[in-house]
Amino acid sequence: MATTVETRKAKVNDVGLAKADYKGGPSTLCAGCGHNSISSQIVNAAYELSIRPHEIIKLSGIGCSSKSPAYFLGKSHGFNSLHGRMPSVATGALVANRSLKGIGVSGDGDTASIGMGQFVHLVRRNLPMVYVIENNGVYGLTKGQFSATADHEQTLKYAGTNPFMPVDLCMEALTANCGFVARSFAGDPKQVTELIKAAFSFDGTAVLDIISPCVTFNDRDESTKSYSWGREHQDPLHDVTYVPRYEEIQVDYEPGETTIVRLHDGSALMLKKLDEEYDPTDRSAAIQLLDEARANQVLATGLIYFNSDQASLQDSEQMIKRPLSELTPDELRPSQESLQEVLEGFK
Amino acid sequence: MTENSTRAKALVNDFSMVVATVNGSGSQTSNLALVRALFRMGIPVSGKNLFPSNIQGLPTWYTIRASGDGHTARRESVEILVAMNVTTFTEDHAGISEGGACFYADHLPKPQARAGIVYYPMPIKDLVKEVSPPKDLKEYVANMAYVGIVSEMLGIDLEAVRGALMTHFHDREKPVELNMGMIRLAAEWAKQNLEKQDPYRVEADNKTKGKILIEGNTAGALGAIYGGVSFASWYPITPASSFADAVRQYLPQLRKENGKNTYAVIQAEDELSAIGMAIGAGWAGARSMTSTSGPGISLMAEFVGLAFFAEIPIVIWDVQRMGPSTGLPTRTSQGDVMFVRYLGHGDTKNVILLPGSVAECFEFGWRAFDVAERLQSPVFVLSDLDLGMNLWMSDPFDYPDEPMDRGKVLTAEQLEEIGEFARYRDVDGDGIAYRTLPGNEHPLAPWFVRGTGHNEHAEYSERPDDWERNMERLMRKADSARDLIPAPVLSGSGEARVGLIYYGSTESAVREACDRLTEQLELDTLRLRAVPFNSDVKQFIEDHEVLCVLEMNTDGQMHKLLQLEVPERATRLRSLTQNNGLPLTARWIAESLVDLVGG
């Protein structure tokens, strides 16, 4: 009788990959950095969605946040670009190959200062990609200067007191007509994962402004970008659950208690009401929410605004579905006869 | 002057005409009609627009040169003036060459007449009244009046004018007939009322048979299309906008698949974004380009350094205008050579292609992609405003005679076979490593593009040996470029004492200058068509006792690049430059050369 050997098989997803297949190199960020937690949630999201790593491209700009793509999805192609310029590189890459899914990781310096122009225009063109801002209100790599999202009148050891009002990146995304605007907190990994999964399924620019504390330069209790402040002041708009496509949504909920948001690929985001009624498809309500959250010093998290009716950039450009990189020389170079015809017009 | 003496001195198919108008008045259609009509009559011709950086109201001049000898560069003399602009009339009038003709709108106050100039008043307002065109077209039609009068007085065939308008209006009869009505009326008026007294006239010839008349920007855009461009991003800037316009005009009819585009052309929010997009697309495997001018190049500096260092293929088409700074946005120059060669902080060396004609704009349009993908590097094409925005005569362009070179790209199957992959390893010894494209599913394929220091595996590295090895390879690659790019064009016996080195749009003026100098100065010439230089350039410098580098910038930028390349001969290289916004003329070149090197 043959001996049965028990081997513990690694848990795999629908495409037969283990979570380890989605990991990246070891992080060189500070221990406890919010960014590391977000990297883990990106790994979880991609694994749970069963996306093959080569079908994703990961991009970033410059800064602590922008280093992080080296620490997740090690088997994906990636591009660590220039400070504030990741949106343009992502645009070129994803237009050239629209079969790829894009995830960009940026920071508050990378997006709200040097990259504000490119951010707004990315959103305006509605390039399908997940755009994550790891927002900590401070420049870490250069040792603690205020960023444009830093709190008004906040005092930091290195930078002194900040006399300026913060930029609200969700508000910026909204005014640029973004169809998927979310805010989350690195200290709420479940919500981060569910929102990233939904963002991957959205056929347009999905902006996630994630408060991601900098444990070295900006984690004091009074900072709105600290862990303790986030934990105390987070006020989720709803309980967020991503429901994969083809899976029937089977939940027992009271009508009016849960909102279902349908994503382009057939999946959905289920938003279970918590305290108050909130309709993420109401743009005016979204703007009001952001204003009130700031005034009341509340970290309102969840899906702030949703609109799936806008055409993606590639569709606006009436492009073929096939990657342009797959075009053969014959498909790229028009015929000799066509050249003669064109030149006739110049005789 | 009697009719007989005029006839005896008739000067056929050899004049330069300046039409002075007000910007935004629609005179471009009229001027193009005259140029194309001469072209249709078989007379070699060129048209240059000297325009202000302005939408409406400032003076603009259009120069038409007819040359039976086939010379189409700018020339200083103005034999015929068509004065339609009151503000410049006095100055324009003073510029007419001795014995020239002055056509002028008769409602303009005429400057004091000069002896030896023939004056033709044109009753533009009365003629327009007679045609009574729709109010919004009045100004356009008024400009057609001078087309009719000038045609009659020079002998330009009205059927040729009509053909020219048919080309302009894409065979739409209605606008053509509206304009022809004015032209015929004005021609008839001139026939009845003006007496031919100047010696300039045209006669049909056969020197343009089979040829085309085209702007360099359009030629370059077509070249890019026949090079398989699949991604182009750009930001509006004079004088490069018409390049992107032409790409957008011709792609839809040439690159569709089931009604969908097999390309994308995106107007970016600025030049930073334009080149960023092009780099993203180049990384993802598209034939990718951007087109711009000097100020745009300034903004692109950081990204060019990234593309050079991360080794991403892109084509950057630079239609040079006068700098520094905003400079003269509507005037020509060759002032970006040095900047572009070393664009990027740290040690960057960029490849530059230098088209010297519209035919080369087309050729380098497609070839630039082959070079960029072979080298995995940014490739600049330096055109200029004169070449890019003005009309040049050319033989029809040759269809690309080489198969597309997509460079060293490894597929998943190839990776499987090889069993290993290091993105920045110099496998072949030419400094050019192999790359894989995003989407390649082989586990070995992914690599992380970065502008930071990296080892052979594209991993972040601060190790001194990794840095040095990588830079040495990049310099080796820069050397490999020499034989992958267009070789210079040599002409002359090879035995002359004096060697002239030049490049780009000065080609036509240099050829004309050489013709002028045949008796006076024996010259060998070398026209550079790319940087870095190949061995022919070094040889040419070694073979000539006296060398002169001619260019349109103040500092002698190419002269300096050549001095760096051949330091042992540096003092032998002399610099000859003119940089005032105007294209060089053969006369200036010939005289300056004789002054510099002796007759």
C-alpha cells in the first residue's frame, strides 16, 4: 500500500496563482509606513481579482510613494517615471496597449504640487487606470517639508507652521469630472482592498486618495494624516464590498439600506448604508460632503462619487481594441499605391 | 522706355516677387494660387511666407521666386512688389531692385516715385465693387484682384491659376468660380488699362513635370505615417503645429481597421505631457513620436534624459525657430543643434537627423523610427521653419525601400528558447541590449523602467561598478549609432583646397552658391545628414586644407561639435554663420565664402 504523502498546496486564485506571485521586492520604506500597507492591499486586490501579473502595468512618479511599485507585483511590467509626470507616461502606454490594466501610485507632492496639471488632464481624458494617491501631507524623501495637502496652521519640527489651506485631491478629481472618486485610510485595509478591486473594474480614471501616515515626519496625533487621527475621525460613508463579476449578488438587505454600483466589467460594488443616507451618484452631494468633512474635521471615507457614463480615452479616440504594439509592419505602413495617390494632391 | 527696348531686355522666368499684405486678410490663398500656377506652367518656383507672430493686423510678406535655373532659395533682390499694406508701403517700395515693378492698390498713398521703377496702380476697391462678393468674403476676393492683374502683366496662364485654385479648394467648383470671377475681371481690366513696361515675364516651361510642391512639415508627417507611426502626441506651437495637423489629416484615410483607428494622435496639455505620452507609448511598443519647436524642447529636457537613460525609443521632430527664449516664433534658425545633442542632465548624447529637403523630411520621417527602435533611444529630427512651413518643389517621394526595423525586441517564445533575460546586458557588443514589451507573458519578461541607477537587470543599484558599466555601454551605443544613421552627402571633385560643411535647409542656397562660384572658387562640399558623425566626415576634414562650416545660428554650433569630434584639426575649421531670422541666400554665402577663404 502506497503511503499517502500530504503536501500542503498553496492556496491559488482562479488563474492558478498564489498570493506570493503578486508580491514585489522587500520594501525600503520606513517600518510602519502607510504605503507598505497599501502595497499589500494592491497585492491582495490583484490576487483576489485573478488578474495575471503581466496584464497589469504599474507606474509611478517620484517620491516615497513612487518607490513602492518595486514592492508589489514583481512580475508585472512597470515604469518609475519623473516627478509629477506619471499620468502622461501612463496615457501613452495604455493608449498604445489598451488590453493592459494600469495602476499608478503617486503621492501628495507628486500629484498635488508638481503633478497637478498632469493629474487633472489625466482625469479629464478619462484614461482607464487606477490612480492611487498615498497622501501623507509631507515630503518624506527630502526630510519633512509641507506638501500641498498639509493641514492649515499645522506645525512640524522641520517645516515650521503651514499658513496655507490644503488641496483636496478628491475635490480636484471631482471638478475634473472624474467618474470614480474614493477616499480611504491606510489603517482600514479591508476598505482599501475593496475600493482598489472596484477601481480595477472601472473603465475610466479611478482616483483613490488614501490617507497614508508618514511615521517619521507627520504622525503626531493632531495631524489629519496620522494613524491616531485617522482612527478616531474616520467616518465611513458605507460598508464597501466588491462583488466579482458573474457572481450573483446575494445579500439580505433592507431596501434603501444598500446601494449597488455596477462596474464596466460586470462586477459591482455593494455599498451598505451605515449611519446616514449617501448617494455616490449625486455630484453636488459629493462636493458638499467634502466641504463638510473638512469643516467638521472628519475623515469621510468610501466611494464619494461614481459615474460610469463617460467614454474612455481610447473610445473617444475611436481606437481598435488590439494593442498597437501587435500591429505588423504591413498594418503599420500604408501601401505604395496609397503614397502615389496622396502625392497626386501635391502636383 | 519704348516697347521695343523692353522686349529686347525681357527677363523670362527669373524674378523674386514680394506680396506685402496684412496678416489675417486671407492673402495666403491668393499667394498660393500664384505659386501653384507658376508651378503648373512648368516653371521652378518656391513660396516663402514671412509672417508675424500675430493673428490679424500686422504686416506679412509672401515671397515667390521663379527660377528657370531651378534655384529656389531666398534671394535678396525684389524685382516685383505687390503692395497691399499701407503701413509697410514706403519701406517695401524702397526695397524694390533697380528696374523692378511695383503693383499697388491705388487707394494707398503712393510714396515718391523712384526713377527706373515701373508703377502699376490697381483699382482694387472698384474691382471688388463690380464683383460684389458676399460681405464676409470681401477681403479674400479683394486679394484675388492682384492675382488677376499680376497674372495678366507677367503672362501667367489663367487656366493654370484656375487649376491652382482647384487644388487649393479640393476640386470644389463654387469657391473656385467665385475667385476666378474676380481674377478674370481684374486680368481683363489690366489688359485694357495697363501698359507692360517692366522686363519681367513668364513663359511656360517643362521643368516641373512630375514634380510635387509641398511643405516640409507635411512631407515629414507623411514620412512618419509611411514609417508606421501609431502614436503621436503634441502641443500647439509655431512652426511645428502644421506637422501634427498633417499627421491628423492623412492618418484617418490610411490607417483604419473596420472603421476604427489603428493609431492615436493626442493633443497634450503641454510639451512635458506630450513627450511623456510618447515615451509611455514607445515603452509599450508603439511607433511613437512628438513634434515641437525650441521652447517645447526646453520643456522636454527632463524626459529626454529619462528616455536616453532608460532606453526608450521615441522620435522628436523639432521644427526649429529663432531662440533663445520665445525669440522670433515665426522666423527660421538652426539654433537647437548643440542643445539637442546633449539635452538632458548628466552625460547624454542624442542622435540627430538633419533633413536638407522636403524629400529628406519624408525619408527621415520613416527612417527615424527604424533608428530609434534599433538604438532604443530618442532620435531628434531637426527641421526648421523655412523647410517646414514653406513650399518646396521636389521629385515625388520614394516609397520606403527598406523593411521596417523594430530593433531588438524579445517575444515570449524567444525568451522561452533563450532561458534568460537581462534588460541592460550588452549581448552583442554594440551597446544595444534586448528589451521586452509590456504585456509579454513570459515570467522572465517584466522589468522595471527607471531613471534611477540600475544594474543589468534594471534593478535599482548605487554600486559604482554598475553605474560605470552601464554608462560605458551607453557610450558604446552612442558610437554604434554612427553607422545606423544617414551618411553625409559629398559633392565636388574631392581635390579642392576648400571644403564646405553644411546641413539642413541651407541646401538649396548652398547649391546655388556653388553654381555662382564655379569660375571663382573650387569647392568640395559635405552636407551633414546626421549627428554623430561617421568616418566620412573625419576623412573630409583630413582631406581639406581649408574648411568652413556654414550654419544659421550665431555661435557656430555645428562648428563646435565638429571641433570636439576632430580636436586635432579644430583650428583648421572656420565658422561661417548668419542668424537674423531669414533663410540664407546664395549671394551672401558665395560672397562670404570668398571673403573668408579667398577667391
